[in-house]
Amino acid sequence: MSDEFFMREALSQAEAAGCLGEVPVGAIVVRQGVIVGRGFNSPIGDHDPTAHAEVAALRDAARNLGNYRLPGCELFVTLEPCAMCAGAIMHARIARVIYGARDPKTGVHGSILDLFAETRLNHHAEVVGGVLAEECSRLLSDFFAARRRKRVEDCPC
């Protein structure tokens, strides 16, 4: 199956997050063409600053596979990973990361810096960015535009 196929699965996770009022970011972990982990952003609902889509998908995959290491697995995520998630990805030994939209505020695959290329770190994943970038970006833009509209509508001024 193609990267686009799996990114669409990550997008469905992102849509679930958006329906719950969370920033719509979704992720899945794939091993040998089979989805073994799913996750979406839930820091607001879970009262957990680490509840990013990538972390949730890694936790789900680790539980399902019975191992905290996920060698040979691929992580598909709708937004360029942040530093926290990049660290978790490296510790899990993910082989390949595929993301959709770039994150100019916190992205660490070149938007702010490139942790995945840091030679002093002991694990390096192959990273591919821009898969279904327009769709991933539009989902985020629409979410934040709706949030801004609601704020204006709710304003008592």
C-alpha cells in the first residue's frame, strides 16, 4: 500500500481529534503493511501535555506488539513532529517517519531544526515530508479558523 493510503488513515485519526475539540493531528504505526497502532492528539481531554498523536500511536503499537521497541515500523503523522515526539520516535527505534504538513512553529524535521539529522544521536529514522501536505494543512487551517470565528461570536463586546 502507498504512503498516501496510510496518510489518509492518519487523517481520519486527525478528524477524530478535531471532533473532540483537540488540535486535529493524527498518527498511525505500520509494520509490514499492517496498522499496529493508532493515535490522535488529546492533551486537552486527557489533561496530559504528552498526549500528542505520535506518542499515542507509539504507545498503542507497543502494547499491541508487546515491545517498547518498534524496529521495522513506520510512523505516519499528519503534522511534522515536535522535539518531544521526535525523541519518542527515536527511542522506539522507528525505521521511517512520514508526515504531511510542515510545522513552522515546532517542527523538528527542518522547520525549526532537524533532530532526525543530528549525527550525535544514536538512532536515525528515514523521514519523508509533504505526503498529502495540502489536505493535512487544510484540516489544521479550517480547525483554527473555526476556533477564531467561535471566539468572535462568543465575544460579549
